Amino acid sequence: MKRPQVLILAENDFHRRLMTDVVCCNEMRAVSSDQLDWVGRVETGAFKADVVVIDCGMGESEVSQAVSRLHALPEEVRPRVIGWTRENGHNRGGESLDLEERVEFPLDLGCFARVVKEQANAQVLAHSV
């Protein structure tokens, strides 16, 4: 089975590095950015993501548009989308988004790793049939 690829889109550098490290320690590949323009790379096939983790606090309308664009992709290339919010109320968005999963910061590393791995494995298996 191929190693799942995870795209992490988050504003904060520390959060991106933390999530990237967790993903890589769980036998997956990760690319991270603070730019939502990576969604365009997924759309064109320049980056083939199995899972996209998106910071719901990167701007409500921009995140909503990015999630809609990802869900509009053909099923065979559509990644699963996980949203995350911060518990402190500063970044509580994402409730209205059509997401496969949601995680909250402060991040429970075990829970985050399990959620990403489950979504990535489901995606890889769905496209290997």
C-alpha cells in the first residue's frame, strides 16, 4: 500500500510543524503551508493529497471556498478534509463546513494521529479497488 500524502494548511508555523511531525511519525508523507493556494495544486493534480487538514481560522469565507473546491473534485482524486479549530474561542469556525472530521487545539496528538491515519487509510483503500 502506498504511503498516504497529507496536506496541512495552517496559519501558525508551530502548529504546521507539530502536525507535520505527527503525520510523518505515523508512516505518512506531509506537506504543509500557510497558503490556501495549495488547494489549486490539488485541483490541477500537481499535488495528490489523500487528506487535507485545514485551519478553520484562516478566514471563514476563504476556508469555506477551499473546502467547496476540494469537494467539487472528481471522486477518484478528491481528498478527505479534516478541519481544526482552537478551543480558546479565537478560532471556533468550521461548524458549518462539510468536513469528514474535526479536531481541536490544544491538540491531543494521539487523537490527531488516529484521525488522520484512519482518513488516509480509508482514502487509499477506496482508490485501490
